[in-house]
Amino acid sequence: MELNNRVAVITGGSGGIGRAMAHAFLREGARGVVLADLDHDQVAKAAEELGCLGFQCDVTDEAQIVALTEFALGEFGQIDVFCSNAGAGGEGVLTDASNEVWQKQWELHVMSHVYAARAVLPSMLERGEGYLMNTASAAGLLAALGSGPYSVTKAAAVKLAEFISITHGDEGIRVSVLCPQGVNTAMAPRSLGDGQTDGIIEPEALADVVVETMREERFHVLPHPEVEEYVRRKGDDIDRWLHGMRRLRKQTLDLQAQADAQ
């Protein structure tokens, strides 16, 4: 899909990845962009600076996603691209992650995509075309060793995107899932351990990859191209991959123990 003269809605749009995608879409000639985020003042400021529209929205509330969709349709008459991008980190592995953390991560990283698809698909299907760009993470394809809730819910986000593509791909609905490693945003640390990153990239570089992937209508959006090879190795021999990840985890724990002992 070319973005010229298209209308896009982007959640998690006040900064970082969402804002960078909005800027890139407008640069590509989008005729309308609606930024959505939880904080009214922040999203209003970002929208004013970019020259687009802002809308306060909690993506874990389906009624608010419906209201966002209705707002965009009312302003522009159609939605060509819906970027379900909002997300946040979740601490804990398994036994040390509370039920509340698991539930919040599930609502933010999975149900928000479900709500977005439910809200926007009817108008897209009626027109016979549309694009869903769902932000997951390389952790959803591989693993983030320090966070069980984050890894599991991001994996579910990838599977949901696959399911939507299978179900509606023949009806003109294109789906991509964004799976970056480290990105220089407020959410990410300046450096990542545990072999989880091949470098921290800028949101603007990520947005360029999003635009190119949408142009080619490919499913995986991989701003860190090394991830494609890691996923291939995992698929070739899952037992070997799991063994390697356990070894990596042990190395990380040993290094942490040494640091704590100093």
C-alpha cells in the first residue's frame, strides 16, 4: 500500500514509535492522521506539532477504541490504516509476576488489537481494502528473558495478526506485525542485555522500515533484520534454540550474581 492520500489512525501516538510513524506517513502524503494516546495533553501537543489530529484514548477500553474509530471516520470518511501501537513493559518472569501484571499486559498487548480490529474491519471490509499494522516485538517471535508477561502477550499479538491475515486477507485486508528489538524511546533502556538486541535504533529509522514494508505488503516488519535469521534458526530446530536460550539465561544470571557480589 502506498500512503499517499491515505488516512491512518495510530495509537500510542504521542511519542516514540507512534509519533515517528505519523511523521513518516505525513511525509509520504497521507491526507489525514489521527494520533491517539492515554494522556490528553501529550497527544494534543504531538498532534499540533505534526499538523494532524489528536484523540485521548485508553486502548484497553473497547468503547474508547470504538469512539476513536468513529471520530476518524467522521473526520475523513474512511480509515485506510490502523496502527495498533500502544504498549508497555511488564516486570517479572513467572512466579514473581503478579496476576495484575499479567492481566494488564494481556489487555494492552492483545485485547487492544482485538478491539481495534473489531472496530475498524467493518468499514474496511465494506470498501474492500484496509491495512492493520499491529505493534508486537521481536520478543513475540523469540523471547525477552527478563519478562514473562511481555514475551507471552507479544507472542499472542503476533498470532492474532496471523489469524486476522488468514481470515480476511482474501477480502482486501492487509496485515503486518511490527517486531523490533531495542528502539530509542521512553519505554526502552539505553542498552539491552541478554542477547536481546542487535543495537538500539531510532524511531525514525523504524518508521522508514514500516513504510517500506507496507509498500511491499509483507507480514513481518523487522527493523532489526537479524531477527529474521534468528526466527529461521528457531524454526529449524526448536530444541536447540531452547537449549541456547537456557544457556544465555544462565550466563545472564551468573553475571548478575557476580555484579551483586562486588
